[in-house]
Amino acid sequence: MVTPEAPNDVSFSQGIRMMFYIMKPNETSFPSLEEVPDYVKQATPFFISLMLLELALSWILKGKLAGRVDDALTSISAGVLSRLPTLFFRSMELSTYIYVWENYRLFNLPWDSPWTWYLTFLGVDLGYYWFHRMAHEVNIMWAAHQTHHSSEDYNLSTALRQSAFQVYMSWIFYCPLALIIPPPVYAVHLQFNLLYQFWIHTEVIENLGPLELILNTPSHHRVHHGRNRSCIDKNFAGTLIIWDRIFGTFEAEKEKVSYGLTHPINTFEPLKVQFHHLHYIWTTFWITPGFWNKLSVIFKGPGWSPGKPRLGLLEEIPEVTGKEVPYATHVSGSLQLYALVQFALMLGFYEDTFADKGALSQATLLLRSGYIILTLTSIGFFMEQRPQAAILETFRCSVFLMLYWLNYLKPFIPSWTHTFEILYSICTIYWGIRSMKQLASGHPKQL
């Protein structure tokens, strides 16, 4: 029997340890779900600190920064979108788990037993392995998971590039645990399993020696993110690489890895990053003849088509030549700086919304979420130098002022109330003039 020691806020030592899944059972065992900390939220400062450390180490060791501004903004935007549904609903993974636990559990393992803690660690990690594998082998699940693989960079910001609707499928693979594992224990490990996978998205760490035999490491996960033929459908592990070794999906890092989707989507628009493969499935479904073939479009592999094996043909995947050039934007430095400032301001309102969500009405949450999505879309338009970017930005800044004056958005820095009003008023006027010039010319140009 152990007594929980974890406070509402983690210490620096605990914060570092939770990022690497080396917390102790007595620190992270709780009798009720309400007492389980939001470790992912508490990890935000550590996400930022590790990303800054990666930038510094990359510059020192390799003479270049890890990643690009446009790709990093797209990745973080995906992370923001993936969390917005939790403003309105409890996590699908937790809700379904609680339902199974309350109605179908076989017996209760003690919540305060170290054996329960370690069993849950193994169970959650095994459940993640099979969910992750199916997310690559079932087309409708890949439609969600492909978001995470769409980055052609590989750095810590890539870890934040998450799907907005993947959680509506992953819950299935954890439900068997609900037959015996109390929800508070499951909730802890669900978060730690996710946090562990953050730090393995880096090229700064090359090899961890004997740990490579047991743990999922940056080297193993680089292979997983590769579009080289040897990397396809390999290394699905969350924390322990032993599952890939057991089930025959392990591949060591033997060649330079080229990252991203086998057929790059070449976009920084956050909604397109999230939903483009669903559109592909929809169009393919209707042009594919035969009822069973249509079902196969949904439930077989992304590379399947009539007459092919379930997962498609490996030889049809484009070979990596080493000359691939990642999709990039060529916007001016001043426009990139503007996008970064607006993105930072949006993150301030985003964090403020999550901090106050219990006190905010559904209408306020909905309007704030809409504004956040609008901001991310507008920044994506800027990064792609879309002709409509000025018009969309004029609309976005006008929406901000309207929501601000109606008190649906409040200053997350109280002393900046008038500063926000002046800033967004100037932005509305500036982009409004740019928009009118474009409309008057009849030939909108790239920014």
C-alpha cells in the first residue's frame, strides 16, 4: 500500500522525470480520477524548454537550427487543434474507459499497489502499439494519424503535430484494460505514454547504446517517420521497442532517413493537414467499383486498390533518392515575424481559455475556438503566400476586435488592454487597405 505524494503542481525534478517516464508509483497513484493531475498541461514549460535546448544543441553540434519556422508553426498548430475538442468534452479515451469499468469490470486491482502501476504501464504501452500499428494499416485510421507524419522535418515540434480526431479511434485498444485496471491508474499512464514520446522526436540524440534494445529511442522513431521503403510500417512502439521485436515490425536505423509522407501534401494550411486524406478516401470510395471494394477502401491499407494485397505493394512507394527538397515557404522575414507575433498572441488566448474553461460559457468557448482556428488558418495562408491571405487577415483582425469588445476575449495580460485594441485596429486597417487594393486591381497577387 502506498500513499500518493504528487501535488497539484510538479517540481522541476518531477517535471523532467515525467517527460522520460521515470516517475515512481507512490508519486503517481491516486484513489479517484479527479485527483489525477493534468500532466500534459503541466509539461508545457518543459516542452518549450526542451525545444529551445534542441535548437541550441543543433546549432552547436551541426551548425544549423533544427527545423524551419513554417513547418514548426504548422506542427504546433496541429497540436493546438488536437486539444480544442477537450474544451467541450471529456477525453474519448477516458469516457469510454470509465463506461467499461463501471459496467463490465471483472474485478478491482488495488489502485495503490505498485504491481497495478507496472501492469498498467505494460498494458497501456501494448495497447498503444496495436493502436499505432492499425493506424498505419487501416485507411480510415491512417486518415487521422497521417497528420503526425506530414512534417518533412524531424524535431521536437514534430511531436506536437497531432490529429484532432485520432482519439475517437484509439480508445478501442485500451478498453480491455478497463476490465481490471482502475481508471485513475490508467489516466496516469495514458499521459506518461504520450509525454515519453515527445523527446524521441529529435536528430540531436543519435544512439543510446544498450537502451536501444529495450526502449523506443530517437533512432528507432526516426525510422518510423521515414518514407524510405525500408522504413514503411516499422517501429510502432510507444515506450518499449520490445513490442516491435516480438511482433516482427522492428527496423534499425541503417540509412539516412527522409521524413514525411510517401506522397507529400505540400501545404501549411492546418485544416488541410488534418483532413486532406479523408477527402482522398471520400473521392476514392465513390470512384471504386463494387461494394466490397468500397469497404476495402475504408478498412484496408492506405496503399490498397483492387487486385493488390491488403497493405498495397511496397514497390509502388516512391524511392528516396536523397535529392528530395522539403516543401518550404519563401515569405519575407518581416511577414514571418508578423506571423510569429500573431501566433504567440493566439497561444496566450489559447492557454488562458484552458485555464478558465470551467468558468466560461459554452458560447464563449465556441467563439474562442472559432477565433483560434481562424488565426491558424490565416497564418497558414501567409506561409503559403496565398492571394486571399490579406482578405482573411482583415476578417480575422475584425473578428478579434468584435469578440474583444463584447468580452468574449479578455486580455491575458490585463495591463495590455488598450495595447491589444490599438494593435489589432492597426492590423485591420493595414490589411484592409491591402485587400481593397487587391480587389480593385482584379488580380490578387501573392504577399
